[in-house]
Amino acid sequence: MWQVETSGFGGATKEHDIFEEIKHRFLTFKKDKYMENVERFQSLAKSQSPKFMVVACADSRVCPSAILGFQPGEAFTVRNIANIVPTYESGPSETKAALEFAVNSVQVENILVVGHSRCGGIRALMTMDDDETEEDIDSRSFIKNWVVVGKTARSISKSAASGLSFDQQCQHCEKESVNCSLRNLLSYPWIEDKVKNGTLSIHGGYYDFTECTFEKWTVDYKERSRVESRLAVKDRSFWS
């Protein structure tokens, strides 16, 4: 466990102990990974061509590279609170910029949205008042202003899991929010065009870190429903 020690007038922080461990990890990476694959890393220095784009939560417990074993150059990754993808019509955001670059410039072949258990962002969404709208939210609450994008997932979950405990409702929403993000992805014309012609696939995933299990599913665009709240999926699998 890293420790931060304070000493001296004003409580100056000694960062040596913290960064000594990081330094050790970096030098181990350089020795065991970089130097053993120099040509690979030199090639990556010139260009990248990952097959995957991953949208994951910023939660420190759910690093997609650690969980799914992505190596440098394999996954273009964006992480935000609650792994949310906003609609195309909403205002600019770093997630939308990352999507544009990954799909149109890097030309990834897969987008994977990964949700997870015990998500604080989803819990914040689920604790909002049912009648609270974007206009009602204090502009200083950055978290609420972001997670409200998932209000459709909250509404579906509160209805479908109304007889369950709050924690179970949150778990339902953690998965439903992924599906809402997948639907939102199809609101981007240049994403839907690529999905329609078969050059891009979009997938959902759910990581339960209390049980260490992973669920994966793929959007079935050809069988997509006309009903906004439904999403046709295929190739669902459960890894445990």
C-alpha cells in the first residue's frame, strides 16, 4: 500500500515513496515488455491500427486492459463516468471526439461499451429525483449533468425492477445503461452507416468484479427493433 507522508512546516508532501513504486513498475515494463518487443513498439510509434475501440468507466477497479488483456496498439480507449455514450444530437464532449477519431480516422472494426458492478456513476443516476430534468440540475454538479444522459436507462430499470432492492435496481441499470449507450451509438450517422454495411460491429459488456465474471453481447443491426427502448442482440456469452 502506498503511503503519503507529510513533514515540515505547512505539511509538505513527500512523493518519493509513491513514485518509487511507479518507477519500478515502469522500468519492469521497459525491461520485460518494451525491450522484448522493440520492433513492435517502434512500429506503433509511426502509426496505430487497433481493431477495437473501448468505452469504459473511469473507475479504478475496472481497467479494460487489465481485465481483457489488451496490449498497446490493440484498443483505442476512452473512459468516463459510468461508461456513457451520449447521443449524436447532444453537445460536444471528449467521448464524442474520441468516437469520431476512432471510427473515421483510425477506422476501428469494433466498439465495445463495458459496464461494471457497483458503479458509482450509475448509483448517482439512480438517486436522482424521478422528475428531475436537465434544466433542474445545478450547473455546478458536473456528475449529475453527465449521468443524466442515462435517464432512459434509469426509467427502464425503475420500471422493470420496481419490486427489487435499490442495489438490485442499480445492477439492472448498470446493464441497461450499456444498451442505451449502444442505441446512442447508432444515432451517429457515420457509425450507423458502417454498422449497416458490415465494416463496424458494436458490442456490450458487463464486468462483475465481485464475482469476476464477464458478459458480452453484440448488437444485431439487421434485427433491430423499431421500439426505442428495445435493442436486438446476438452472440451473447458469459465468461466465468
